[in-house]
Amino acid sequence: LTNDPGSNLAGEAEEVLPLAAGTERAVAASKTYLNQVAALGLLAAYAAGEGRPFGTGIRATADLLEELLPALEPLARAVALPFASVGRMFVVGRGIEFATAREIALKLLETCRVAAEPLTATALQHGPVAALDPLFPVWTIASEDETLPAVVEAAERVRAVGATLVASGDAAASLTGAAYSLPVPKPPAPLLSPLLSVVPGQLFAAELARARGLDPDHPVGLSKVTLAR
């Protein structure tokens, strides 16, 4: 997978799957991640003989995202402002949304200097829950699938200790009592949910960086190219 078919990596590979995400305009790229998820999903779908319907679902999901962005961007900005002084956060997901949690946590770490840790909904309820307090927010991703009961239970534990709960995902409404909510529409198929659920977190990280006086497109100390020795 590469966004640059002319790169050295593409030249060394036996097979190349171009992402065609367009010119990267930031060090901490977000559209590259989205295209990677879509491309890997499409590859798996074709291997399973379901490529055409999955491709149709991706196009429908892209349309949903385009419709969502005008309302989601100002909402992410409004939610980010109260967190301008936050230095730590848990990001919770389960099943296919654990990858979403990892991506959101990475963006918060890279662009906002927030010590964000991705956790599964069940892992939160063991040792990590002991660290929670009213100044320790928890970003929680809820999707309408078989993982939802565990995510709801984790959210209840978060509220029980008085920590701030942020709800996102297409089942965000199921996380009752959340201080903030950034819902997304339900995708055409459950496996497409990460393409929508990651976007509120990416927008939130960008707006939080700006609220902290940081440039989310050019984080200090990061570069686009990493040399491996």
C-alpha cells in the first residue's frame, strides 16, 4: 500500500496497491489512513468474492462523509475547546473499532502532545479504570454491532468514577450520560464503520492542537520521511 507509486518502497515491492489519496499536505496524514482502511477492506472483499458490493458500499460511505463534514467540523471545534488543557486521555474501541481508537490516540499524541492511550473496552475495566478521575477524559467509539454491549458497559464505568465521557461512532446515542457526543451516520455495512467513526477523532485532534496553540499540519519534531537503518 502506498500513496506514491514512484517511491523506493513501491520499486522494491512485487505488487503495489496505490492509494490515490492525492497530495499529502500534512505530516500527520489523515486521508492516507482512510484510504488504507478502504483499500485493505476492498482487497479482503475481493478475496472473499464480495468485491463489487463492498466497493459500492465504499462509494456510498464516501457520500455520507461528504454530507457529514460541514456539520461535524464546527462540532469538533466546539468540543475541543474545553479540552485545551488536558494532558492525558484514553481512547476506547472494540473489535474493528480498536484500530480506530489507535489512530485517534496517535493523532492526539502527534499533533496535540496529549498522552493518549488506546484501549479495548474490556481492557479499560481492569487496571486502567483505576487511573480515571474527573480530569481524565475518555473518548469512546460505539458502533452498532456485536461489540456494543461491552462498549456501553465500559462507558458506564467511566461515568461511575466521574470521568468525562466523549461519545462517538454510529451508536454514540447508546452511551447515555456522555458529556459530549460526535455521532456519525450508520454506514451501508458494519465493516465500513471505521471509515466514518475515525473522522470525528481526527477533526477533534486537529482542532485541539489549534486550541493549544500548535500547528496540527506540522508537529514539532516530526517529519514525513523516517530513515530506517
